[in-house]
Amino acid sequence: MGAITIARASFMALERATNERARSRSGAPNPTRAHVHPHSRKAGTFEDDFFYSYAKGETDRLYRNAVELLKRKNAIRRLARTEGRQLTEAERLVTLITPAAVRVFEQLTQLARTCGGKVFPTWEWIETHAGLSRASVGRGLSILARMGLLDKQRRCVPVEPTRDRPKARFEQTSNVYRMRFPNRLVGFLPRCFRPSPLPDDVVQRDADRIEEIEAMRLWRSPRQVVAEDIDDADLRSIMMRLAIGIEERESQKNGQPLLDSSILYSNGVGLAGQRSNA
């Protein structure tokens, strides 16, 4: 009887310890107990390159285009049903938009206009100003991101470890957003909403410029490739040391100059004048 009681007490203690242990969504233990989402970046290290500088009236145009897509999504479904075909990928993206997503988009574009393109509101702020629930805000942001109207980046900030989180180093903060309108959705707008096409000479000049830039990038040194293509500071320092080692080894493989080029005669310049049999 005593053995059974001890065993039962042991199981109860083990169950209590399991329930009290902080776990992540996957079920694995989270030793830091830090609520940091995957793919988060440290705040203050990337915002200058992330934010857009919108032209005058551009944010209003983005919101107007989103409203027009909302008006036309049912017509797109009816047209596909009448023609007896499946929706294309671009049409499927247009049909994702909802009134709640447009209201969220309106608040973000207003912030972009008044704050110089620096948009990083909290969900609570969007809920209050859009008049939506937290779930509707989350769905609206996801829809806008899938359609390509919104770019989102999670951020985290460094924190001091506490007694309940001794290994925590970072904590989640507000996300940053930037708005755009992808080219694959422009065809669903009325003709008066579409931008005027560029002249052919401008298009050809831009294509030539892109080809020249790509050709120049092929001749970059390993150190230039690391400095321009790698954003992570720790990985960049490691790859930079590796690139320096590669450049030093490659520099030792260069051939020596021709010995005859150092022999000078008075009857000519170059190899033709230095050698009688040239």
C-alpha cells in the first residue's frame, strides 16, 4: 500500500513539473521563456533600409487601388464562372481582399503619409483606429501580405535577464510595415487608374543599365560580395575573413612579368625593339 502511494505521488510531481515548464508552439521546451517570433530582427539595425519614402499623393493612390480591388473581386469571380474556368493566380489574390483588410490598409497608409513612411504601429493601435477585433486585424495583415500589398518585418529588442527568464536576451516589439502595389494586380484596375506606359527608349535604356550593372557585379572581389550581399553582422565578419584568405591565396597565383620586358635597348620600344628576333 505504501509503495502504491509513493508511486502515485511521484507521478503527480512529474506531471506538475511538466505542466509548469514553459513550452513553445511545437511542444518543445523553451528554456529562455522569451516570446520572440522566428525571423525577427534587432530593432534599430535595418529600419533605414526597410522604410519607403513615398511621393506626394502616393499613399492615397495605394489606398484607392485597394478599394477598387475590393469592388471588383466579385466581378472577377462571376467572369471566371461564366467562362467556365478556374481563377488564375493573380485573380485568386484579388479575391482574397476583405473590407477589414482594406480598413487596416487605410490606417497604415495614413500613418505612412503623416510619419514620412515610418510605419510601426502596435496591434492595439490598429484595433482602436480601425474599429476591428484583434483577430480581424491579424487576418487583415495576413491577407495584405499574401496579396503583395504589404511588407512586414518582426522586430525584437534586447532585454536584461530576470529571475524567471535567466537566459532571455531579446523580447518582441512592434513590427514595421511598408506598402506597395505589385504589378500583377495593376491589370485589374480601371484604365484611368493605371500609370501611363513608359516610352520604348526609356525601357530599353533601363534594360541596358541593368545588364551593365549585372556585368559589373560579376567582377566584384570576394570582399565586395560579402560586404554587399550579407546583412547579418556575425556571418559577414566570418565570411569577410574567409574572403580575405581567398584573395591572398589567389594573389600568389598570378604569373610573374616577362623577363624580356626588363631588357632595354636603344633601337626601339617594347619587345619588338628589345629582341633582334622579335
